[in-house]
Amino acid sequence: MPVKIPCLIARRSVLLLLVAFGFFVLLPFWQNANNNIHQTDTDSSLGLGVADAIYVISLPARHDRRKDMEKIRLSLNLSWTYVDALPSANPLVGIMMQWITLVRNRPPYLTRSDDSPSPDKTSFSWPEDAETMNELDFWNVDPWPSLFGVPISSSLQPLASATQDFTIASNASKLPEHLILTPSRVACWYSHLCVIQKIANSGDSVSIILEDDIDMERDIHAHLRHIWPNLPPDWDIVFLGHCWSNEALHPPLALAEHHYARIHKSVSPKCTHAYAVSRKGARRLLVHLRYPPFAFSRAIDQAIAWLVESGRLKSYSVVPSLVVQRKVSTSDVMVGKGTGSKWKDRLTNGILQDLETSESS
């Protein structure tokens, strides 16, 4: 039987406490008590030959996706941990959406000592504890404004996504879909942050985070074993798959035999369906992704891509992708958009891809 740790309990009493005592005072306790983590029983060596742990973020109701993920796991003899994602309809998402609005509308409070606060917008400066090695909470509570006394709205209106550090368009209705901050994107950010916080405070040197709509190359072990030694020792994050970016723009770290993937310094990798993080990288990610007003300001893949572009993360990308999004079932993030964005990758010998081919023949 899988090991279960309580994680996501949507109880009215908990919600009332959040409202009564302030969202960000009680949220650390919510996070610690609320994630359902299901660990598989398979004994295995290091995950994919490079990681101490693998986590799969998956909505509990998506039994179809977990069934397919089990096919991958058993085919590669892996051990991983399922983490229940936060559903977009959970009341916590509504509270977070209102917190985002509150942060954007309040007077500036995040300034460096040499900044002059602007009366019409929130000042922005990055956290000073990005390199801390102390244990990191899910939230850096002090700067977060409390929602005490703020009524909970029953309607969740999409907001404009921020770009760069904290630039927000004035009219969300004129933005393309990928620049709209929806409840689904806020829930996705929260779900990834739960796992990143766990990794940041663990003793694991390398961890891999997967989403549940993926396929993998059948020989991914061989690829990673061949290219992993080329990584510099101070790397933060490695994208095992990406979308919407030419990640081969920079030269490879080392020449590889023609049948192996190569690893490149990242350009602007989007999508969070498969990435590895070092413990230091997870800590650096957590410090930035929990930091207001950057926290929950856009889709999490856009946020991480900006941290890469702006030099705040030491990121590398595997090219071609060894893990891809399948896009065969309804997207949980791009609701109403079918299987999601138009980006489509194909593997050489994908595990599920080959199974589907053999079943249809």
C-alpha cells in the first residue's frame, strides 16, 4: 500500500480560520497538514540514475493520468512519490487570488533602504536571503499583508499576469490567453511550490519534479548517465523537457555522440512538466517564488523562465527533450482550451507512444 501523508483537506472550519486569523499566518500549518503524498513501493536505485527522489504532481481525480504514469514507472523500474495537486476550485485558491489583488492595490511596502517609494505602484526589490542555508518556511510571513477583515468574494475574475520582475498590463481583457492569471495557474504554482519547499529542506542532493501528462524516452537512463557529468557543480535547475524556446541557442557543454541528447545553458525554457533541481537550486527557487509581489504573479513556468533570463537561476536544458507533454487529454491548467498549448514535441522511442502504437496495430 502507498504511504500517505495528509496534505489537502478542504474543510470549511479550516477556511474560516484562514479568514479569521489572516491567510498567511495560518498557511504554513495548512501546507504542512494538507498535502497528500503517496509513495510507490518499488525498490529502485537513484531516480533515473541521477536523482535521490522523484515527485509527480497530479490532481487526485485524474485517475487516467496516474494509470499512464504507472506504465512509465513500471517500464523504467522507478520509485517516485505522487503529490496531490491543489484543485483550482479549492477555496484556498480564491483566497490567494484576492491576496494577489490586495498586494497589487495596496501602497508600496517592498523597498530597499535606498529606494524612494512610489505613491502609485508597489516598489520591487529581490529578497536578500536567496543564498541562506537555514531551513526555509513555505512562506516568508513577515512582508505578506494579512487578509484579516477582507471579505471573501464568490467570483474569481482572471487577472493580468505580471512580466519581468513586476510589470502588469492595465487591461487584462486585451491580453493573450497565456498572459492571463487564472485560478488554475495559481493552483499550479501552489502545487509546485509545495514540492519545492519539501526538497529545499530535505537532505537530497538532486530531485526531479514531473507533471502527470508526460511521456519519456525509453533510454532516458542512458542519456542522463552520458550527459550529467558535464554539468557544472553550481547548477540550480535542469530542464529535462521544455517548450516555446530554442534551448539549443547556446553551444552544448560538451560534444556528445550523435545518438545522445546534449545539455545546453538555458535560454528561456517554458513548461514545468519535467525538471531536476539541486538542493541549493530548490532553495533559491523557493526564496524567489514565495516572495511578494513576485509570488503567484503569473504562470509558474513564465516565472521560472524569467528567473533564468534575468540570471537569478543557473539553469541548463537537455536538447532534444527527453520528457515531453503528451497532449492527449484535457488540460487542467488551460481550462477550455482542449489539450493545452499548440507546442507539440515527439520522442524517438517514447514509452507510452510505443505502447499506443503496438496496441493500435
